[in-house]
Amino acid sequence: MPEQVESEAPAGGHGTKAVIAALLANLGIAVAKFIGFVLTGASSMLAEAFHSVADSGNQAMLLVGGRLARREPDAEHQFGHGSVRYFAAFLVAVVLFTLGSLFSLYQGWQKLRHPHELETPSVALAILVVALVLEGLSLRTAVREANPLRGDQSWWSFIRTTKKPELAVVLLEDTAAELGLSLAFVGVGLAALTGDPLFDTLGTLAIGALLAVVAVVLGIEMYSLLVGEAASPQEQAAIRRTLASIPGIARLVRLRTMHLGPDELLVVGSIQMDRQLSASEAARVIDQAQARLREAVPSARIIYLEPDLPTTPRSGVINP
């Protein structure tokens, strides 16, 4: 029996719990921040309010993307719709950059040109403290859902390698939110202590820069997934071990893998069969190999194994 490689998908879903927790937190936080801006006039508070609006829209897109990805294959999408989840996460990066980062930078620039003192900064600080707590609870939910998948990886390595876009998005967004709220708290606090609104403006600009960095990182990662990433090294090793353990297969000549979606892996292999096998016996060996591969690597949904005769490698063909 081949060693089984666990799929990244947790038993409960695709990071949906973390996404819903983040959505509920951000909707409440956005309303509180807008109220805080109206009462205080703090530009960093307005920047953070639009940050929360952007995050709320992003989580709604992730939920819609997850729902659309579950549609059955059709004539135009014969490998299914799993990559919709990657596209939704890529849109998150775009929204985070345009609505979150650019608005914050614009607001900060306007405050540099037309500064004014804060009104009742204590209200803004109280709202920011509540927002920090709520965002922390949302981040804790995302961490708990990601931990079983992360294993011994660092958080940065997990975000770079996970095929679950929802978890990567929520982890990055919530971390950025905690940092952004901290910047806003420092900016408003210093402006209140010194009477100089420049600190609030600098906090706003710092929030815009932070969101730009997060959006670029997220966009790069989702672009890589949209183009089509290969199976993890552990999954590829499990595929090779499984094929090597099946009687009738002499060796694996070539192996190509690609994620069609977070939980859908395309496996294409060229295998050299034992020469004494008849055509019907070779067909049975291939059927057995496909069944064993699906058992060993649950995400391997579509498998093509082609018998290959030993030949001189063609120019441009990459050997395994």
C-alpha cells in the first residue's frame, strides 16, 4: 500500500470559516471607523475605514469564487472551474491595491496639503482599540485553520507554497489590518499628544504603503497559481514512489503535474512497461496505477499515463 499524502483541504472546507470570520469582523469595523472619522476628522481613520471596506468586498469575492468553483465541468470548461478560486484571490489583490492603498495614499497627500487638527481623538483611539481586538480574533481563526496544513513550515513559506488562496488572502489581509491599525493608533495618538496633525497624515501614508506591499505580494502569488503550479515536491515524490511500486511498470520516463484548482491536480506521466506484457495486461497495469495514484495523492483527480518506448530524448523535452 503506497504512503498517502494528505490533501491540503481541511476536513471542514477551503478556509471558508476564516473567510466568514474576517468578513463579519471587517463589516463591523468599517462602520465603526467611518463613525470615528466623522467624529474626529482623522485621515488615518478614514484610510482604515476604506481598508476595511476593501477587505469586506474581498472576502465576499472569495466566498463567491468558492461557490462558482464547485460547478461541474461543462463543454467549455472540461477540467472544471477550480481555478475560479485563484482568479477571485487575484481580484482581491487588485481591489486591495486600488481601493485600499491608492485611496490611503491620496488621502494622506490631501492632508499634507490641507492639514487640520483632530477633533475628539479619544473616540478614534477607542475605536482603533476595538478594531485591533476584532481583527485579532479574525486572524486567530485564520491561524487555527491554517496550522494543520502548515506543518513545520514558516508562515512566509506557507503563504508562498499553499494552494489554498483563501487562507493566504485572509492571513495577509488580517496581518496587514493589525499593522495598519497599529500605525493609525500611533499616528492619531501622537497627533493628539503634540497637537500636530502631521503624525496622523504620516500614519495614513504608511497605511497606504503597507497595503501596496501586501497587494503586490498577493498578486504575485495568485498570478503564479493562475498560470498553473506543479504539485508539491512531497506529492511528486509520492507519485514516483507509487508508480515504482506497481508490478509491470519498469520506470517513469517523464512526469508533469499542474494544479487545475486548489484540490484538483492534473497528472501526466510517460511510463516504460515491462516488455513481456501484452496489450491487455499493460492496460490493466495502467488502470491499477491510476487507482493507486488517486489513493496515494487524493488531489490527483485527472491522470493520464502513456506507455513509452525507450528512445533518445527529443530536443527541448525536459526529463524528470
